[in-house]
Amino acid sequence: MNARIRAVFEDVGARGWLHAVALDDPESTVEVDADGIVPLASVYKLPLLAGFCRLVDLGAVDPRQQLTLDPAVKTAGPTGLSLFADPVTASLRDLALSMMTASDNASADALLDIVGLRRLAEILESFGLQRTWVRRGTAGNLRDLQRRTGTNDPNAALAVLADNDQTDPAGVYEAAHTSASTAREMTYLLRRLWSGELLSAGQTEFVRAVMHRQIFTQRLASGFPHDGVLVAGKTGTFGALRHEVGVVTLPGGAAYAIAVYTLTARGDFRQPRVDAAIGEAARLAVDLLR
């Protein structure tokens, strides 16, 4: 079966990393290079959400606190409040909702400023994550990309990554330079979140709810095109990176934590065959675990 999953990735010209585990049986897993450390792209927003919710439980952060995002300084992005032309005021928990459902960069960076990189690192370590780190937010990633590409704005820098006639800038996909994790650690985080081990009942339910409301269905969910299957996920996209991690719950109640990372041979922004391969690989993994 692992060979079949590898063939799915190879067929679309991608390198793939995968880990899948049954939530009720942690010893039951499917793995493809599951311990490789890979840049997370926007999947970093999942550990950020977990860190934010832990601070809410500790009383260190009020989720109802209002924050105004100034369009002159907020992080750029293709979705959510990143697109708004005027100042927007929202609660921290609504910023978290936008961050997870629409992968909103502006909301994510605002929350990261509240949580703090050092405090987040301490929380993730307390969760038992030894090979997961958040180095910076999306704005920091875009500044780093501009430096590596010698461009003056984020769109121009991203266009360099999308240009298949140019060589990728040195180091742009190296895990040491950015937020990164392994597929195994992301399913470990998901399993502990779903079990209620890490957060209060209220914050556990919040995490589940926002992940079930993610608007993107072309990756994990494409492998389970049935109304009775629930998919709670978080995607990540940056240049040639296409990821999704999440929990798939079948009609009978059996649930599986799955992390799929890919690095494609091309940098095109739209790669539907790779998106579909993520879903197919996840489905094969779940079939093996059932």
C-alpha cells in the first residue's frame, strides 16, 4: 500500500510525505517518509491556533478582545481580511476563525503578535512537539522571499516562484529557514487536540468547529466525496508546496488524523492534479487503516 501511495505522488510529479493514524488506535498507522521535516506554509496556523487556545484556557488572553487591523500595515494575502481596503475591528477569536477557515494571513499574523514566538515555542514543547517550530508569520516569509528573489513586493516575489523557467531561489524550501514540522508530529498534535488532552472542553470544541468550517475542499476532502464523511482540515500553499492536515471522520464514527505534504516539480499557483493526489493518498491511507 505504501508503494501505491508513493505512486500517487510520483504520477503528479511531486515528492510526498504522509502520516495517518486511527484516533482510537495510535499504533495503527500508515507512513510515507513521515519523519521528514518539511516547511509548513500555512499549516503553521494550526499550531498557532492550538497555542492561542491554550493561552485562552490559562486566562492569559481574552478571546473577546477587540483588535483593529490597519490596511496600511496588515499582511497581504488572497483571502479573508487580508483583502479588505478599510480598517476592520474583530475579536481575537473571530480572527482565529478567519485564519483557519479562509487561511487569512492578516488575521494569522495579528494573532501571532498576540501569542508571541517565544511563548508559542514553549507551548508547543509542552504539547510534546519536538520537531515542530514556528519561525515567523506570513509577513516574515514574504519579506524573506523578497530578499531571496531580489524583488520589491510580495506579488513579484511569488511570481518568481511560480515561473517554471526560473531556478528556485537558494534555500527557499529549506525547513531550517522557516516554520516546519513532520507529518508524524502534525497527526500527533491533531490526535491530542481531538482527544481533549491539550485544551479545555470549550477550546477543544472551538478547534474542531473552525477546522470543520474550512472552505477549501480540493485536497483532503476530494478523497472523500460523500456527505456522510466529515473532514476538518488546514491547508498550506507556498510556491511548489501543497499540503493539508486534518481529521477525517467516517459515517460510523471512526476517525483518522492525516497529514499530507507535497513538493511539486512545478511552481504554478493552480495545480489541481496535485490537490487531487493529496485526497487520493489520504483515501488510500484510510482504506488501509479501516
